[in-house]
Amino acid sequence: MGIFDKMAQHRHEQVVFCHDRVSGLKSIIAIHDTTLGPALGGTRMWPYKSEEEMLEDVLRLSRGMTYKSAAAGSNFGGGKAVIWGDPATDKGELLFRALGLFVHSLAGRFITGTDVGTVADDFVHARSVTPYLVALPEEHGGSGDSSLTTAFGVWHGMRACAEEVFGSPSLKGLRVAVQGVGKVGYRLCGYLSEEGAEVIVSDVSEANLNRVKREHKVEVVSPEEIIDTECDIFSPNALGGVVNDETVGRFRTRIVAGAANNQLAEDRHGDELHRRGILYAPDYVINAGGLIQVSEEFPSFSRERAMRRAAAIYDSLRRIFAICRRDGIAPHKAADVLVEERLAEISGCRLYLPEPGGTAGALDRS
């Protein structure tokens, strides 16, 4: 399949191939959809095996950002950038300055920040040549660590799930198995403990486990045992693909709700959870707190506003569960319906910010 065919398959608007001779930058920027506003998405750095793999990744990730942003109620579209290289050995000031120049050439159609393989400090170099950046360190005008906002949103999403399954949003007394207690999982344990949930945790990092044990009353099980743990809510907060052929029949839970990306190995696993009577909170909806935080950096960041919008993940999930009942479909499909309905409603005109802090205006699509 050619590049234009790949773009047409999922209706991508623009793909930009970027090469800089001096820094050695090889990058692709993909803009999927700007119906809601400028494309927003992080920059991933990865040692891809081929150009084809690199292109597939950026197209997939940029489309995912459209859905994530739309479900979160943000007025941003979906985009992504990828850099071909080893983040452990190939980073440097020139590389990110070069990337910044390419981002700037898009004049605000694409706004980027950190993703896998990149950190906030990398974009300080890019900041010298473009303002179209988010998630910079706080001392450089960014909003800082987004794990607090993400965990807050996941907690409220769990409460929506509990209301759907148990008839009450309260998590008090519920058994919650938290797989992964890194940045987000650790903060999530705090919210759960504060509400009176019974928390079971696992992690491959002893340091992560020691930290959460010091601060909260938790039960620790091994990473191998956590899938089989009997609980009311299973919360994946580590690697993706946790719901797969091997695990889907092992879950002893009523709800799957967590911050990990790409929790379903394949879409059919979401259908299988639904068939088994396990409520799944679509990952790109419940874990949108980080995106919400960086989207709130325009025109100026407000932590209170970001947290208020993260709390509204509760309402988004309630709408998704209503679509499930209306259409007789699983939640991961209902989430897509919610997004597609919103995009269709707004497709007559695009909300576009010509520059950070600028005034939104209508751009005729005709």
C-alpha cells in the first residue's frame, strides 16, 4: 500500500518527512485530523527497524490522538511526531533544534511535547526556535509532571465504572488491584486509599513497591499473581496489551479501568470482556488526564482548570456507558461512537488557534 493509500485508509490530512543533514534528524510528523483544532501529540524517539515501521507507528499514534483529544472534550486535533534513533545514544541539542524548526514550519497546525524516548528537557532546545510546544519543565513555562492529573482522572473514571456496575460511585470497601505503581499508579493508590478502598498492588520495581508501602496500607502480590487476583476493579497502569488471549479468561473482576495505553491486545478482546460481563473503561478516555493538562497550557496554565476537566472523565464514561446500552455494543466501540459523533457535529467549521494564546476562529472546510 502506498503512502497516499495509507493516509486515505484512516483519513489523515498531512504527513511531513523531515531530514536535517547536520544533526542527522530523521523524523516524520503526521497530522490526522484538525476538525477540533490544531493537532496535538507528543514526539516519540525509537530505533525503528525500517522506514515502513516508522510510518505505520506515526500514522497509528496520530489517529489515536484525535480520538483521545475528542473524547476528552479538548479543542485540539490529533497528531504525532516520531524520530528514528536510539534515545540512549542519539539525542542532542542540534537534533531537537532541527525538530523544532520543522514543527515551526507548520505554523501552529501541530503542537508537540514528550512521549516514549523523549523528556521535557529535550524540548527546551526546541523552545529556542518554536513556541509550539507543551509539557516543558515548569521553570521553562510548562505545566510540569502530569501524573497527578492522570491519576486523578483515572480515579474519577473508576467511580463512574463503580456506579455503572454496583449502583454507587463510592469505592469505599471495594477491592482494587493496581498493576504497576510507577508515577501514575502510585498517585492512584493515594486516591484509592483516601476513599477507603482495599488496595492490592504489584510492580516489577522493588523501589516502587517500597515507596507505596511506606505511604499507604496496601497488599503486595507478585506480577504473575495480579491478573488472577479476585477483586472488584482491576487497574492496569504498566505495559499495554494486558487484555489478551492468555489473560482474558483469567480475570476475576467486574471492572477493568486503568492508566495504561493500548490495554486491549486486539479489539476483539474488548468484545470478549463485554461477553464475560466485565466492564472495560476505554483506555484513551480514562487516561486522558495528561493530555488534558497539556491542552490547558493555552493560553496560560491553570492547575484548577485542568483538574476540573480531568474530573469530568467521570461524565465522559457515563455517556459512553449510555451508548453501550443504546446500541448494544461494548465500551471500546461506544467510545469511538462518542468521538465520531462529536467530530461529525463540528465538521462544518474548524476551531483553529493560529498561535499559542491566539484567538480561535472558524476555518471554512468547503
